[in-house]
Amino acid sequence: MRSKNVEREIEELRETLRRHEYLYYVLDQPEISDAEYDGMMRRLQKLESQHPELVTPDSPTQRVGGKPREGFVKVRHSSPMLSLDNALNEDEMRDFDRRVRSLLGDERFEYVAELKLDGLSMAVHYHDHRMRQAVTRGDGQVGEDVTENARTIRSLPLKTRSDPAAFESRGEVIMPRKALEKLNAEREQQQLSLFANPRNAAAGALRALEPAITASRQLEFFAYFLYVDGKFYSETQWEALQTLTQLGFKVNPYKAKCSGLDEVIEFYRHWETKRESLPYEIDGVVIKVNSVRQQQALGWTAKAPRWAVAFKFAAHQAETAIEDIQVYVGRTGALTPVAFLKPVNIGGVTVSRASLHNEDEIGRLGVEIGDRVLVERSGDVIPKVVRVVRKGHERRPFRMPKHCPVCGGEVVREEGEAASRCINTNCPARLQQSILHFAARGVMDIDGLGDVLVDQLVTRGMLKSVADIYDLKLDQLLELDRMGQKSAEKILRNIDASRKQPLPRVLNGLGIPFVGERTAQILADTFGSLDAIVDADEETLQQAEEVGPKVSESIRQFFHERRNRELVERLREARLTFEHTVRKKSSGPLAGKIFVLTGTLPNLAREEAKARIEAGGGKVTGSVSKKTDYLLAGADPGSKLDKAKDLGIPVVDEAEFLAMLKGSRSAAE
Ligand code: IVH
């Protein structure tokens, strides 16, 4: 029986969690430990799963509640989301300032200078203090409804604390550098192409078909506009930023009120030199006339406001010469051609190498050794060769070697693949990379087992397999260059501690192509032990969520190889974790049941109904099929009702549905 106490505890937990989310994600000033936060979150999840009828979409548990979807609904913006004109240098900025001054006559005015965040813009709608809908910019007129994914952005409030109650906030969704690095490292491991910049990566994450993917990408939302009834809410941009802050939004702290062009240029120059110190990418500053009345007087062109401009930083590009092209051998044996450049300073960083990815890319660029090229550095991503500027006098084409530069083994390029690979599975370069991956942070976390050490251990024959890590002895380590007793002991302690790493990490550490952190977690959750995964055939493997033919084939092939099975046996002997407590399968009164919604329910909004079904262990899908268990129908149902009747699928109304949730009517009835 539900008591008032439970309701009160749930509401208190929500309020407390919201406050700590705000302190952590918006203000960057946590007051409690992650463990305390997790503890409260688990308690709330538990209470909500026992009382699914109390779940609301603004509960902190609902950020990642959504299930995969088939596409995004198009939504027309309340007013167009236009773009900004660019000023590419100080002269163009002066032109902008002159135009503003002449259009405003003799009136005094101020600018607000903000950072130009390198992400994508998004509009978020709130009613009754609650986040209701988030829409991407799209073509400026029509965007895509990404509400479920946007909910996973922790700095975006699901519930606001002050007035106005109904409004629209527009701002920028960004992916911090660290998150992009991590994502690209995972993609490299899965042999997927890397994201060239944070903007593309953020856009990809926001449009992921599964909210859990968006959640894992650590996106942030910085708000910069506030509209009520389609109009700017405040009298000035500066006030709008204050109000957004009060509402609980993350507003970029680096902003300035400028009384004229000189101060604007000062702000710009400051951030041009300091941009690298930020945890995210910026590509310029945005200058806005502060007063909304003056903004209205200046008006808009068809494309952009006349009262604002994007004052862009010069692209991080420079010309230099390619002195050589050499290949690197990765963990999977893939050979990556790397351009060795005459060192060049690009935006304060000396660049001497750039990846050329593969033979096709070299062909596309038409680049040869000795050429002068334009090199670009965007964010933390590997510098890239943009194009050939001038062909070298004595240029020399690059040819992919027929033999591995490290072990001399045969190099093969399979049909349909971009990469050429060394096929010697004992290649020391492959071994070295495999060991580094196994020991890496976030995998087995063996601190101290880095590049230089692994290189020595492999060269001296002390590591011939990943499993040899667990046989390393103190005197062996002490033989190595610059290795003291203390460091050696510490490394051995770290190796020992890694035996306790959970199964998903062990699985990730094996380096099975296409099995990264996430897939490893899913496999462990689904099968519960390493042995069950080793023994599973492809069909069985595909029962795991997100595992399709490509991944299952790769896993099968991996464990088919004798050397990999031997590796597994040796890791078992080394007492690594092979078992896994499977996360509880969905439980609750609606466990495993598939619902389709149609029509308008008397009390529950669609979103609320969906959240409650999911919290009760059920699923919601978009269309009626033989797999559907129930159609939840309200007023004015569509063709789904006819279809459900045709297929003999039970139709329930809101009251019956609520009864099912309380368990007074079993879902199996
Ligand atoms: S204001 C009418 N402020 O830059 C559009 N935009 O190049 C006014 N951006 O589409 C936008 N940081 O995606 C504004 N502080 C900021 C911004 C910002 C990044 C992006 C935004 C916009 C693009 C225009």
C-alpha cells in the first residue's frame, strides 16, 4: 500500500537530487560525493519502481528513461532560428560597428560579448516550469524533436525554480574536449571513422537513436536566449542571461558588457590567446547589441540579425612541407600512414605530424612526400592535411609497404576495406598496442604500465601475450632502464589490483574488434559470464541488444582462434573476474509488456504515460504489430485502434492502465 510517507520521500529525494545536479553540472561546485549522489539516486529508483504510478517525466531518474526510436519528428520553430553574419578580422568588425552606429543615429548603446561555442543550437520549450520539448535548429525553420535525448543533458533543467513558467530557451549544445577524445578513442578501437570536430560529434550524439547513447556523450547546454510568447523576455541581453541563470540554466560565465569597439576587440584578443584553456572548443566571440529596443530598431536581414555578429578566430591552419610519410601499426594490425611535417606553429601549438588515415585518403589529396600542404588543427583532434598547396620539386609518391615495418610480416588489404593490415598475429607492434589497450585507464586501469615500459617489456621478450602481465616478477622489472624498487612494487600492486576489475572491463580489454566499453557492458549484462560469451554461437550473441551480425561474427571469429582461447584460459588462471552479476531484467507490474499509445488520455500526458510504462518494466513502441501486448487508447484514437482490433490485441483505457500499474490488475490477465 502506498503511504503518504513514500510520496513525501520521493518528492524530497527529487528535490535534493535536482539541487545536487545543479551544483555539479551547472555551477561545477559539488557539495556531496558521487557515491552519496548515487546512493540517493538508487533509493529514488527503487521507490519509483515499487510505485510506478508516481513516476513523473521531470524526475531525475527519467533523464535516460527513453527507449530507442525510429526517427525524429519534424517541428516548426516558433520563430526562425537564423544564423549570424561573420566578421573574419578586425576590419570587418569595424565595419559592423560603423553600421550599427550609423543606424542608431547618435544614440548611446552597449554590446554584450559572449563566447562563440562550437556546437549546434537548440530550442528548449518549458510549460508550467517543466521541460516539454527540445528541437534542433535544423534548417532554421523546421528542426527535429530531440526531447528524449536532450533530457540526458544534465546541465539542462527538467524543472525550473522561478518565473516565467512558460518560455523557450535557445542555446548551444556542445561536447567537451575530454568527451570527444574519449569518443574518438572508442571509435578508433571499433575501427569507425573519427569525428573531425566537436560540433559534428555533438550533433551526432544529440541525434542518436537511443537516449542512452546521448547520455554517455556528456553533452552540455549553454543558454543564451530567453523568449516568452515568441518575444525576448528581458529588456536587454545582459538581463536575459541573468534570468536564465536564475532559472537554473548553465550560462557561459565568460561574457562582458562592452561600451564600444575597443572593449570588444580586447575581449576577442583575450579569448583568442586563452581559448585552449577552456574545456570545450570555441571558434570566435559573438557580439550582440545589449538593448532589445535597439535590436528591434536595427532589425534583421533575411538571414541574420543586424544587431549581432560572429567575430571569428582565424582558422587554425598553416602551410608546411611533408618531409616523410611513415606507417604505424595498430592493435588490429592496421597500417596508418602518418605525414612527418616540417614543424610548424598552428595557433600556439607546434605540429609535426598529421594522420593521412589510409591509401584512399592519400589518393584523394593527391599528396606526395616533398609537397607543401595546408594543415589544420581543430580542437584536440589529430591535425589533418587539408590540401596540397604546391607540389614539391623532388616529390616522391608514398607506397603502402608490402611488408610490416615492424615484424616484416605480410601486409594485406582486403577487398572493400580501406585499411591495409599486417596479418602476423604475433607482430610485436600489435602485441604492444594490445597490451597498452588492456592496461589503459577505463579498461583494466593498470597505472604505470605505459608506452615506454611496455616497449621495453615487449622488446626484451618479457611480454609475449597480454596474460604475461600477471606473471611479471619484481626482479624482471628491476632490470629495466630507470626502474626503481618503489615504482616496480607499485606497478606490481596495480597489476594485482586489476584482477578485481569487473567482467565488462576484462571483455573490453581483450580487444575484440567492434567490442568497446559499451558493447562489453551489454554482453556481460546479457550473458553473465565470460564462458557463456565464449561458448555462444552467433545467433545467441545477437540476442543481446545492439549486437548485430557484424559484431557477433567478430566475437565468434575472435574466440575461434586458438591463441585467443589460450589467452582466456591464462587469464582465468590469473584469477581475473569472469563472472558478472547480471543487472536485474526489467521487473515491475508491466515487466516485458509492449504498449502502443493512441489518442488523448483524460489525465496523463503522453510523455507521462510513457514514463510510467517504462518505470513499470514495460516498453512503448510506435506502431501496432503482432508483438504488441496492449493498446492504451484515449479520446480520438487513430487507425491504431482498428489495427489492434483486427489483430485481437487488448485495448485498455487510462483507468484500466492505472489499475495495472498498481498491480491490482495483473498484466498477464
Ligand atoms: S546567438 C540569430 N550566441 O553560432 C542567431 N550564437 O554562427 C543568434 N553560437 O547558430 C545566435 N555561441 O549555433 C549566439 N553565444 C552565442 C553562440 C552562438 C555559438 C552559434 C549558434 C549560431 C551560430 C551562428
